Amino acid sequence: MAKMTIEETKESLKKEIVRLGIQDNPSRTVYQKEYQRGVAPSPNNAMKVTGMKWQDLMNELGFKYASYANVKFNARDNAKGVEKKIRLTNPDTRQQIIDKALEWMHKDEIQNVEEFKKNSKHMIGVNYGTLSKYGYSFERLKELYKDKYGEEIKSEHKGRWNHVDKKELINLLIEAMVNNNLNNLSQYSKWCKENNDYPSIATLQRRLDMTYKELNKLVKVLK
């Protein structure tokens, strides 16, 4: 397919979505499976050319698309007081979970399946076994990671926190929580997303060899 301009890419993408009949719910997953190769742009190519995320691109084209930020993992139903379950049978929800998994793998440099299994439930709301049932093994995730970031997951972990000793990591955690009035790991995790000078929860778990529960208990004792 010949290289297209930004406007040509948008127009071609819009026509293909209409042709597929998914304009009422332009799922990236469905489009990826059904679009005409060599005729219409792929999702990744369309986002690369336009410099826009899929959701923003859909809004730009006049389609309604559920915001990723509106998917609330493990939220409480205000009316019933029950925990909502993430259903991967929905292709949009499944894509959102995979996107979140890839972002997590990139940010915290997740490099092996053991590490992924240990933290996936807390970090993305779904355990590894469930993802595997839907065809997303760690090897498959590594392939998707390479497609998204243009690089393979390193065989050896070379993260910025790899050479910081455990005592210093704990000191950084407690320091951040005390100075910013953070009461628990959940609050720290949200704060940490905007403060890259501090280790993430996943990094702390990996380096300290602790589960989320064990780390939370340690914080309560030291804080």
C-alpha cells in the first residue's frame, strides 16, 4: 500500500470502519482482525501516521468510543456494593487489559513470566491464567510488546533501580509516603505514576522479593 498523508489515512480508516459496519462501536480488536490488508491502514499504522491514540482518533473521525480511563478495575458498584468482574469475553475490554499489561511491562521492565504471574492480578486486574485462556501467553505478550514499542524485552533486567540496595529502596518508599501524606500502597502507586524518581510497587516487589500483601505489611510497621 502506497504511503498516505495524515488526512488520507484518516479518510481511508473511516471508510474501512464504515465498510466493516463497526461505526457504532469501532473496536480496535475487531478492526485489526477484519480490515483489508494492503487497502486500508492497520491500527498501528494509523496511530503512527496521525500521532494519535485509537480513542482520540475515533473521536476525531466522529465515532463514539469508550474511554480506556472509564474502565474501572475492581470497582465497587455504588448501588449494590458488589465488586465488578472484568469480563474478557468483551473484545474491547480484552484489548484494554492487554494495552494496560503492555504499558505495565514497559514501565516496570517486566522480563519474565514468573514476575508477570506474581503481580498481574494487582497491576492489571486479571491473573495470568485468565489471560492465557484467551491466547495471551507471556510469549504472545512479548510479541505484542515488540510491535508496540519496536524493541524486544531484554533477557537481562537493566532497570534504573537494579543497583540500588534494598535498604535504600525501602527508605525511598517510606520517605515518599511520609512527605506526601500517603496512607497506603494504593495511594503511593497512583502518586508514583507522576513521580518517576521513585520506585514503582512492582519494582519494589521484585527487588525485595515480596508479595503486595507482604510489602503493605512492612509499610505499616515502618511508617
